Amino acid sequence: MGFMELLARLTHPGNQAILLALLGIALWRWRGARTGGVVLIVAVLWLWLWSAPAVAAWLQRGLEHGYQQRPAVAYPVADAIVVLGGGDLPPPAGNWSDGDGGAEITRLGFGLQLYQAQRAGTLLLSGGDQSLKMERRLERQGVPIVAMRTEDTSENTHQNALYSAAILKREKLQRILLVTSGIHMPRARASFAREGLTVIPAPAPDPGTLRGSYRWWPQRAALTMSARCLREHLGLWIYRLRGWV
């Protein structure tokens, strides 16, 4: 495990709570029940906090602010549609337009909607080996192979932008519709703009979005969303430090 992956895992509130609990157990043994008990209580409260839908929704809104989802036809025409990997893929079979399998709430499914709405004539699929899977699935949905480009060597958002920009610039494609999740959009947009592209954010629906009233009762889905958002904030901080955005 590399340093960056270790750092990312440490941003997960569940892992932080486990470390606090282990510290509490150690202090209970060596410093007494009072000190150890306080740390254990803090561990439970820490986990409760980030598992609360109210907190997770607040974090999500903070990252998605300014990147509201719109129907595909509401976007302007661009030179290319860039779909970033990393999310779930729609099923390889079936007609995605009939809503079967939840294709409409995936990055690739929304990228297809933009293409079918004639927002651009070129689709660039970026994200390691997942880009080749995306290409095959779009081909099954009727997208001609000549309309697609694949970037299959990137391992992170910075490389998504760097390698995709090289492909786009060779073909003089400057203005792009960028498709990724809303919470990932701030880092993705800044990374692509850093490479000199004109970026129009086109956030895909996020299957992890919390719905209903924002309650304080802990939920696993809320903990997952909190962890994703904290990881994005860490990523933004590191990208700014490295000059990638």
C-alpha cells in the first residue's frame, strides 16, 4: 500500500473511529478506566457524527454547490463529451433508455444521453482499463466506434486530465462536457481546466445521494457518503499542493 492510499484510508471516519477505540482500550489498561472511557466515548460519538445523514448531506452539498444536474438536452453543444471512469457501469445487455438496470444514474449512462441529445459528436472515455469496458458497452447501445476515443492508462484524476487533454488537443477538440459525479466535479473540473481545456461540468446522478429528511440517526449510506466527501477534500488539498489544479 502506497502512502497516498494509506492517507486516503485514514480519511475514512470508520477507520478513524477504530483507531480511537484502540487508543481508548490501551489507555483503559495503562491509565485507568476514566481516561480510556472518555476516549472510547469520543470514538463512538465520532462515528455517530459522520454516520448522520444531516452531516453527510451537508458535506455533499458543499462539494456539489454550483454543479446542479440538468437534463442532457439542457447542455450546450461542445466539441467532445468526456466520461470519467470510477463509477458503476450499466449492465452490458439491454436497452439503457428504458431505465432497466439503472443506467440513467451512472456516468456512462448520462454520457450516452448527452451523445444521443447531440451535445457532441465525439465521446472520450477516460479511466484505466475501465475505459475499454465503457467503449464496448456504448458500442452495444449503438454508438459507432469511430465516435469514441479511449484513454486507458490513467490511474487518477490528474492523469485523466493530462492524458485526455493530449488526445483532445491532437484532434483540436477544445470545449468539453465533463461527466463525473457531483462530489468529484470540483477536482475533475479544475484538473481539466489546468490542461487548457474549456470545461462545461455535466454531473451525472449520484446513486449514493441521500434522499428524504436529513436525520441524525446513523446510517451506513451516510457514513459512506461522508467518507467519499472527506476523501475529495483531501484530494483537492493534495492537488493544490502539487500544482495540479
